[in-house]
Amino acid sequence: MQKFSLNRRLVIIIVCVIVSFALMTVSVTMRNKKSTPPLIQQFGNDIVGLVDRVVAIPTNGLSGSVSSVSELLNTYQENQQLKKQVSELAQTKVRDQTLAKENKQLKKEMQLNASLTDYTAVSAAVITRTPSSWQSQVVINKGAAAGVKKNMPVMSGSGLIGRVAEVNKTNSKVELITDNNDSSNRFAVQITTKSGKTVNGVLSGYKATTGQITMDNITTKAKLAKGDKVVTSGLGGVTPKGLYVGTVAKATGSDYGLATKLYITPATDLSALNIVTVAVSKQ
Amino acid sequence: MYRLSKLRFGFPVFLFLALFLDGSISQVFSVQMFRYPTAMVSHLVVLWLVCGVLFEADDGTFDMPLGRWAAVAGAVFDLYYTGIFGIAVFIFPLVVYLTRRLASWIRPNFLSGLLIYFIDITVVEGLGYLASRAMRLNTGAGSAFLVNTLGPTLAFNLAMFVILYFPIRWVYNWLK
């Protein structure tokens, strides 16, 4: 009897392990292949997301009020600094508007409807973060209903922070650049060097020890310098052109010495996210 | 007994509250919890389940369907938080089972509960790490996992156990 129950337990454990691996494999495959999760999962996630807001909104509000009190303490200094910046920005903004208008007119003349730089920004609030150490992932409160689609880039502050990994009707999951899995941070980017040359490449990973994004296998003779700006190139997919990623921090030889490897300082703090913007491209 | 008590409705309410608080705590304190080199993962939902087992053993007459609720919480965790089904949905019931076995060997009180919770968190994090390694969700080395994730996570969750043990016991007694 004892032996039988031991055997049965072993069988149960093995069956559980097999079923678990099967389920994981299926869901990882579906996540990679399909643009939306199965309808039941979507529906469940929507309901859970709605219920979660009951908990998330008060806690996020609480943390917001605490941080606003602490921010109040250095408001005066900040205000002085920002005033200077604002006067500079006004100039840039006016110029930007004029250029945008001109751009529109020129496009109209050329009968070009939407180019790689065109996108609409959908802003969303972060509801919650995945409590897991290897999945740097947040859930935002906009989904397919607001036009969000899988793989769209997500920004916060001034820079790129990640991409949409899963879309439900009213919420979606955003995989951050800091996530080190195989597909989270492969963005096509380009760098314009000081001499005016454009270098294209793909982001290849995130180095947690220094908090820098890496970009590997660059085969160019152009001289890349510290401080060169990295923006998305809009090639190959739903990412629009011209989203700011960060600045070049260091350029070294890659692991095999043939190509160049870049370290990029991200434009925004990737760990403190409250409001994010999804770039919904028009194409 | 279980059918007639407030626990029948109160237990799942607090279970989901703990589940959502995990995510909210991770979001609000993300700077402190997830900045390199530490990664502290909040497991309040595991705390609620483990405390359920510990206080269920307090008086022997009280049997709760903890395993089933653990599976439900695990399923919601997998679908809503990670998007990869099949990890927590098995680990959470396993933790309940493990805690029940351990509680039958050592009489649960505050200190032995702390010990049991230590083992539970190690199991949750360790199996989670193995599963995510197998699925290539992370590429970190085992030593990095021990130092950067398991250590801080244990510290955080044991602190939560110490802080919340008596409040949770009060809640369970109130619900019974």
C-alpha cells in the first residue's frame, strides 16, 4: 500500500511537470506568433484588469501624493531651472510647428500620405507591474480598443522604454527594454554621427550592471563618438522613425573584434514608470 | 464549518487583494525593488496561502479548499501578470501541499512558521527560476539568481511575514 501510494505520487508529479511544460511551451509560442491572446484569456485579463484597478488606483494615488510632497521641497530651484529651459523650448516649438506644416504641404504635393515618422501618441497609465524578477513587464490601461497593437513601441518621458507584448481589449502588457529575454529589445535604430553619416543597427540587449542598452555587430567605418543620439530608424515593422532611445556612452570592439559594440545610455529612467505613451503608427 | 463561516467569501477576497497588492507594491516601489543589483519580488499571495495553512492547523476542525484557491490564484497570476500559463498555477498549489506536510511535522507557531515560509519562498523562486530558464525567458546564471534575486526576495518576504503574521491571524480569526 505504501509502495503504491509512493508510485502514484511520483506519477502525479511527473504528469504535472509534463503538463506544466506543455502549457508553458504553448503559451510562449502563442505569445510569439499570434497578435492577440486567445479570446478566453483576453476576456479573463480584461476582467482581472478591471478588478485590479480597485486596488491599483488607490495605491498609485497614495504614492503619487507622497512623491508630490517630497517634490514640493525642491520646487523653487527646479522652477528657476525650468523657466530657462521653457524660453528656449518655445523657440524650438515654433520652429517645429513651422517645419511640420511645411512637411505636410510638401507631402501633399508629393501625394505622400503617411511616412515612417507619422504616428499618433496614445498615453496610458501603468496599472501594475509583474511581480517577478526576470520579467520586466508592466500592465497599462489601454488596449486594442484604443488602437494599441502588438509590438508597438512604448515611450515614457523622452525616450523609448519597451514594446507591447500582449494586447487585450482594455489593457495590455508592455515588455521593458530591461527585460533580458530573446525578443524584448530588438529595435531597429540609427545613429547620426557628428560628421553627418547615418549608422543603422539593431539593439541587442541590456546590461544590468551599468544600466545601459547594448547594440552589437555594427560594421561601419564612421566614427561614433560619445553623446551621439540614437533614434529608431523605422525599418522593418511597426516602429515609427525618430523615437529617441538614448545617447552613445561607449563604443568598443565587439566580442570577436570584427565589428563595433555600442553602449547606449537610455534617455529615461527605466525603473520608475507611471505614465507611458504608445506610439501607434499610421501605416 | 467552512461552509458556514465568513471565510468562504472572505478568503478569496483577501487572496485577490494580496495578489493585486503584489503588483501594486512592485509598481509603486519599483525603483527600490527592481533596481540593479537587487530584485525583490513581493509574494503576499503566498503569504496569505501559507498563513491559511498555518491557522487552519491551529484548530483541527477547519478544512479550507486551499489547494483549489491556490491554483486559481496561480492561474490569474500567470495570465494577468506574466502572460505565460503553466508556472504559478502549479507552484502555488505545490506550496500549499508542502506547507501542509511541513506543518504536520512541526507544530506551527510564529517561529516555525517563519522557517516554513523561508522554505516556501525558496521553492517558489527556485522553481520559477528553473521554469523561466527552461523557457528562455531569462538568461541569468544560477549564482546571479541566488545573490541578486533569491537573497533580497527572502529578506523582503520574511520581513513581510514578521510584520503581517499577527494582523493576518487576526483577520483569519475574525473571518472564522
